Amino acid sequence: MNGAHNRPIRKFNPGTLQSDDEVVRQFVVRGRELDLVLDVLRGNLDSSSCQHVLIVAPRGRGKTMLLSRVGAELRTNDDLSRHLFPVRFMEESQEIFTLADFWLESLFYLAQACAPGDPGHSRELLATHADLSGRWNDTNIEERAHAAVLETADRLNKTLVLMVENLQALCENVDDDFGWRLRKTLQSEPQIMLVASAISRFKGLDDVTQPFFELFRIVDLEPLDTDECRRLWHMVSGDVGKRREIEPLRILTGGSPRLLVIVAELARHRSLRQLLEDLVTLIDNHTEYFRGHLEVLAKSERRVYLAVIDLWEPSSSGEIAARARMDVRTVSALLGRLAHRGAVLVDGTGRKRRYATAERLYSIYYKLRRERDDAALVHYLIQFMTEFYSDDDLAALAVNDRGRGRFGISGARDLQLEVAKALVSKGVTHGQRGEAEAEPTAYNTVVERVGDSDAPDIQAQVAMALFNKGITHGERGEAEQELAAYDTLVERFGNSDAPDLQVQVAKALFVKGITHGQRNEAEQELAAYDALVERFGNSDAPDIQQTVASTLVAKGDRQIDIGRTQEALRTSDELERRYGAVADDASVAFELWRAKWMRTHALIVQEERQAALSVLRSVCAMFVVNNAPMLREMLARVPTVIAAGAAAGDVVEILSADRKTAAAVAPLIVALRQMTGESVRASAEVLEVAADVRKRIEEARTAWRPSRPSSDP
């Protein structure tokens, strides 16, 4: 992580006590909105009547950051700085009640803005401000303050860009005629532009009888999309996350820049998988932030807001009233206030109106403090997202063996062995550091230096080096070199009786088959699997038994893909015959469970619906809700069987039979129910994950093109 990422990122009040360079560095999203605001300001330069700007978004969406970035651009852009002078108000304008107060505040912040370039002028403005403030009972104070602001614009020979936040709150506290009088000034004084923000599109903006009707160019800040979240994540954490890995973080934070920054700061030194697994703890450790948000609400508002976040899905005022145990009319009024303050979002109109929290993590935070079932739902959702958005596959799992390989042999004192171990460790380290060119060199050196040794411990290191070399070439897309490394390993050590060498040979044959499969070389893939089963099918070594079982599942899957479904069923039978008696071994039992999925798939292809559903019921009955590998397998297999012809409704019925299973795979069930045409209500997080599940199913349908041989013996 470079030094830039070690500097603190502002979650609140960005721009305050920060240099323009820091603001520019941290501004990595909202580029389109920045251009839009600047285009409006440029367009005003030659106009006798200015167009003003209002940035609208709930709290945490980046309004303050955008205003800070606009100010930095107006100061640092040579063309704009000659004509425009930004004047930034503080976030809460709590001292403005009259138009006189507004111009006095403008004068005060104008003095602050002048201080870096002209401290003498700044002192003059502060003195004028102090003098006018002391004359609070002077009936001409408004005109005097207004005149002082305009005189400063003339002295600077620039148009003042007043940047005011939370305009909706300011308008609630001012005199009745404040808005109309301000509008008159803004329309008649081209020396003053207003760039304001608001947490909601408040009523006066769309009411022709109100002063701010059609005064502003509205700039809405939508939630960040996945690519924007990825850029922001990189800026905060220094990590370049994969787009697929960032997606669950976008969903959980609702695309809120503030919440994403909080999570990213907490995620330093964690992989994205670790972050999702630890997210519950991270939220718990950030309790003060969430609690503080609740404590600022008045008692009655807090009660309604808690009902909203506890329901955890867009809900009607009646449903919220029932949960809050309050009168529905009172709740409706309070919901309007919460929406006006940006705490809740409103969708729909009339009786179809639904309310949900503006910041999603609050629901998760609250449910973790509720009864056990609610907390379990959060855990299930996060586990589901962890596995669904993971890029793990069989080849990746094989790569993970590399880490164990570093320390697989110990206790030998022979110098050659120590050299070999050191070189293997060196190669692994290069790989972990992303030094792809240096990694295979270290493995080649092992083979060159000690490849001719007949010492079993050294041979094990050579085999490990060859296997890791093959994996490295595979990661680099060099399939020919990858396969050559596995072939060399099998040729050298395929007839060895040494357990460590047998494990390496078995792994090499297994990953060789996977590689051929990735190249759509089905016959070579099946040949590699058959060679492995022939060599090691009778082994009683647990590691090899697990590899053989995995190989038979992979073989059956490939047989289905090329239209040999009857052969796939026989492969499933073979797996049960070989290892059914040792199913108490967890790894072998898992492969037997995977084989049932493979059998379900084959029967669906054969249009044996009832037989397939019977096997699927046994599969789901064996599912363990907190077993991550099982969940990962289910998420891979369900789209496959749906693509092959299984009815979504049948799968929903089976998955929903057990309450815990249904909770653990809720987004999957929602996706399948939607595919049957059902309208499903659920939390925004579940619905968005379900949308991605449907995409995966559609991708599986598109990819499902099984070969149809003339005969299937």
C-alpha cells in the first residue's frame, strides 16, 4: 500500500482543513455530476441571469464531497478561477433565520475564502462582519450586508459561487418571505451564483406557488454502481478488488460512498472474502456510528425508524405502524418527516407507497441486536453472498495447496533437501507477491539442482516444484507449459510408492484433467481422470481417496456435458461403490454428496423428472446450512439443473421444505420464485442478490449445449 492510501479519508465534512490536492486525489467517483455542475457554472459566465444548482441525495451519498471538489476546481482551474470565486458555508447553517442572517453568513465565509490569497482583505471583511453583527437592531442591516458582499465581488472582479448545504433544513427555520426575496436577488444579480445541496427533493421545488420552483438545475446523486464502488474501494484501501468481489459490498452498503469508505477502512489487511466473513464483527466494532445515528432522532421518530429497519424490506405505512405499535396516521406523518430528513426512502405513490431505510447497513446493525433468528438471517445472507460472489473453482482450490506445500516436509538435515525446500518456498513467495516471472524460475532451479536425487524427501520437493510450476503457468494462461509440467511430474514419479509423491501425482493428473476441460478437450480430460482412477483407485490413503472421489465427480460432469448421461450415472454408481463404506470421512462424504447433484443433473437431462426430484430431495436433506463448501456447490449446481430443464417451481418447493435451508439460501429461492412469475417482497439486499442469481441461471442456460451422441451405452 503506498503512502497516499495511508492518509485519512474524510467520511464527514470532506474538504474542511484539506488541501485542494487532497480533495482532488480523494474524488474518484461522481465525475459525471462534477462535469454537469461545472458546465452550468460556465454557462452562467455570459448570461445576464444565472442558472443555480441544487445537488439532491440522502446523507452519505457524497454531496459534501462533490461541493468540495467543485470548490477545488474553481480555485485551481486557470480559466474558471479568473471568473468565479467559491464561498463555502459550513455544513449546518443554524444561525440563518432571516435574509440579513444569510448575507452576514455570506460575508463571514467570504472573509475565510479570501484569507489564503489576501489576508488583509480578509481582516477587513471580518471587521465589517463584526460591525454589522453588532448592529442587529439596525433596520438597514440586510441591505448593508448584501452591499458588502457585492462590493467584494466587484473588488475581486469575480462572480461569487455561494455553496450552501442542507438547503431544506435552512428553509424550515427562516422567515416566510426569505425564499421569495432570495429568489429575486439570485435572478437579478449575475454576480452571485448558488450551488446548494439538500437531502431530499423537498416539496417547494415542485410547487409553482413556492419561491424555489424551477430556480435550480437539479443534480441527483444516485447510489454508486459497482465500477464506481471499485474505484472508491481502491482509493481508500489500496486494493484493486475484482468487480465480482466488489458487488456484495455495493449491495450491503446500498452504493453509499460513506458506508463503503467505513467498510473499506475496516477492511485493510483483509481479503474481500475475509471481510465478508468478518463483516458482522466489523459492524459490531463500529457500533458508535450506528447508535449515534439513532440517538439524534426524536423519540417518536426513532420508534418509527426502528420499525422500518426491523422490517428490512420496503413496507407500507400500515405495516410499519403495526410493527411500531402506533396509530397509522401518526406513523404516516412521522414517515414524511423522516423522508424529508433523508433517513428513509419512499417508492411508489398512494396505497402502493413503500418505505425503506436510506442506509442499508442500519438494518443489519439493528438485527444483530435483536433475537437470535434475526441475527441468523444476517449471518445466512452474508454467508450466501460470500460464496455466491467468490470466484473459487476446482482449479483455484488446487492452487491453495501450494501454501501447504511450503511446509509439507520437515525434519530432514540433508543440505540438498534444505536447498530444495528453500527454493520451493522462494517460488511460493514470488507467487504470493505476484511476481509471475520469478516464480517458475525458482521451481526450475529445484529440478535442475536436485532433480536426479533418489532421496524420497528431495523427490517430494521436486514433485512439489513441478506441480507449483504447472499451476503458475496455468494462472498465466500458458496451458501448454502447464500441461508439460504435470506430464513431467507424472513421468518422473508416477510409479513411486512414496505417499507424498503419490499425492502430488494424483493432484497433477486431476488438475491436468481440469485444464483439458477448460480447453474443451473432453477426451483428453476424461483420459486424465481415468489414468488417475486406474493408478490410485484402490489406495486407502485419505488424501488420495478424496482426490479420486473428486475426479469421479468431475468425470461424471464432463460425461453429462458431452451427452453421455448413462455413463455419468454409472460413474455416480462407481463412486458410491468405492467410497460409500467410508462416508464417515468428511471430505469423501462431501464428494458423495456432490455426486448426487451430478446424478440429479443426469436424470434431468434424461427427462426422468420424478427420479431427479427424488435425488434432489435427498441432496437438500443432507445440506448443512453453515457448511460453506456445500453452499458453494449448491449455488453452482442449481443454475446447472435449471438450465438442463428442471422446473424452477419444483426446486423452490424442495429448497423451502426445511426452514433453516430456506433461510440459508433465501436469495436463491427468491430468484427462482421470480422466475415462475411470482412478485416477491424481500429486503433490497436480497432482491439485488437474487437479480444476480437470475443472471447466473440465464448464463447457464445460454452455455448449456450438451452434445447428443448417436448412442449412449
